[in-house]
Amino acid sequence: MAVSQPSVADTVRRLVAVQLNLNGSGHELRSDEDLWRLGMTSLTCLGLMLSIEDTLQIEFPEEALQDSTFRCINTISAAVNSSLKQVPRIAGEKRLQPRS
């Protein structure tokens, strides 16, 4: 029986909630909600970026390292999906695959 992997957006949402300390707050994070208005700072953004890269085994390209990329779950997920398409697969290695 195959185990279903979470989508990129679900993974990003979970990591955002951890970085912004939203777990247990009762706040339902929308995919288009502005993270900067929720209190994200450059330091929490850096932590989020590193957490995403580590969890999803990607590296954001330099051109993606801008405030607008990390504005909301949708923009982060788009950057992650783009990065996942760029990562060469190693035989037998399992990676989170972008969903259409």
C-alpha cells in the first residue's frame, strides 16, 4: 500500500506555521495570505527558507531570493515546484514531486 506524500503547498503551510509560531493559535492560514503582514521578518524568512530547503532537499536559485517569493504560501510553493523541476534525481532517491 503506497503512502501518500503531502503536497508541496501542505508542506510549505506546515513549515510557515512553525516559523511564524501559528500552531495552536487557531489561525487558519490561507494560501494567498501575506506572510509579511502576519509578522514575518527577514530573520524568520531566512529560517523558513532554510527549513524548506532542508525538508524538501532543494536549493532556491539566487533569483528566487526576494521578498515577493516569500509573500504567501502560493508564491513559495511556485518557487519550490520550479526548484524541484531543476533538481536531478538520484537513482532510488525519493523526493517530493510537484503536483499540477
